[in-house]
Amino acid sequence: MKINNLLVLILIASGLFVGCSKKDLTPIYSLNKSEASLAHNTTVQLKVDGATAETFTYTSGNSLIAIVDNFGLITGRRIGITYIKVSGNNFTDSCKVTVIPLYNIFKEPLTTFGIGKNEVKALEARTLLNESDNQLQYKGSTYERLVVYTFTNTKLASSLVVIPSSYSNDLGNFLAERYVMLQISPWIGAQIDQKYAVGAQLQSNLEWVVLYFPYQ
């Protein structure tokens, strides 16, 4: 009986040892980042800690905001928040990616097209310079020479900002951070959610007119 009991204990112990060994050999994965912030056209590396030669799939929730390559290198595209999903080898996780602005050269005008003049006046904090039946003109800041709202049938139809050409580079970066380019000459871009579009054109007096209008 003692010999039999000893054999049983040896077998049980062996089973436990083998079980623990198998568990120890199971890879435990985790992402090196759960959140990441970056700017337009900058990168950050996302990787799976604990992985060796395993292959993982990286997918962007919104490629207009951020893209990711097959090796987890994230590139910021436009301002916003999206998630990079990582999957493979019985592992799934995601990283929250926030693309932040570097250029805040001016406060963009109201783009709630269809609202009335009184609503615009209540929402606009700039100094009113001139008012007519179909237009409101406001004093701009350092970068803005003028901000104008135009109305059709008493409803806001478009907004525009006049910017000196000396700020051309800053304006180009400002727009690239925020809008998807649709055409280059004249430059026209669309807001990510396609709620409105933006056009920018240099005038003969060396001022940029940046026009905001409904996307169609």
C-alpha cells in the first residue's frame, strides 16, 4: 500500500509540474501603449510586448485621422481621436490615438450653416464692424484681417476669413492638420465628417481668402 501511495503521489506531482510548465510557456502579450498623442505627419511606434516572431495585424479605426503600417508605426494625419486595433495569436487590444494641432493661428468662423443672423451675432465673440441685410463683418485678430458671414434668405450660407499672405506657411499647415484635400488649385478641402468644405485662394492684393461653405 505504501508503494502504491507513493506512486500515486509521484504521478500527481508530475502532472502538476507538467501543467505548470505548459502555463509558463504560454506567451503573455500587452501593448506598449494604451494611449498615444501625436501631431500631423509625426509618428509613434506601437508594439506588442512579450512577442518574438509572432505576426500581428494593426488596423486604424479612422485612416483620415491616423494610419498605421504592418509593423505598428502610427502616423498622424488630421486632428481627432481614433483607435488602433491590434490582433493576432489569440490576442486583441487597442490603443487610443489623439492627433493634436500644432498650428492654432486663428479661431475658425462659425460653420453652423442655416442658422439666422441673430444666432450668429449671439455666438460670435469678435467685434462687429459692419452689418447689412445679407452680411456681417467682424474685426479679426493678429492673423485674421477680417471675418465675414454671408446670408441667403436670412440663413447663414458661408463664412470667410481674410489672412495676410505673410502667414502662408502657417495657413497651409493649419489647413492640412484639419481638412482632407479635394483639389489643389484652387485649394479645396473637406472636414473629416464632411459637414462642410473649405476653400483657400490667394488674391491679387496678397491676402488669402479662406471660405467655409456647406459640403455637397
